[in-house]
Amino acid sequence: MLLIYSTFPDEESAVRVAKGALERHLVGCVNIFRVHKSMYWWEGKIAEDQEWGVIFKTLEERADELEQYIRENHPYTTPAIIRVRAAGVNPDYLSWLEGCTRTS
């Protein structure tokens, strides 16, 4: 199981991309949350914004397709798309996730 983390400039774009990933069965679940403050380097200066974080829960075999979908539909020029492998996943949850993300 993989968690793919990304941030979005607003709730609307976070929900749109998350819902599209669900509709395509690229993920079984997403968590969307407000990030109070993001601070980062951009174009030679430190920028500060409020963003929306999204955790996409998927399987290894769907990760490349999910990443491509996020990249193609993300409003940022350079979106953060970060893969984190999950260890010790509840077997029942993993089974459920497999059922949600089947390609056939």
C-alpha cells in the first residue's frame, strides 16, 4: 500500500482531483485537510500560503497511473507528489483497498 501526498491551492481543486481519482478507481480513499500555513522557496523567495493537503491511498500497481492523473489535473506548475510506503497495514483494510482499486 502507498500513500501519495500532495498539496493544493484551494479546497475546490483538492476535491476535484481527489474525486476524479476515486471515480477512476485509482484510490480507495482520500483524506483532504486544510494546511494552516505552507512555507516554501519559490522563484528565489520564501512564499507563504494556506493550502489543502490530500493523502491518496492506493496500491503500488496503481501508483504510476495515479501520479500521472494528479500531474495532469493539478493546478500547480510544480506540484508536490510524494509517495510513502505504508508498513503494517491492517489486512482487512488492505483487502478492502484492493477491491476498490481493481483495474478489471
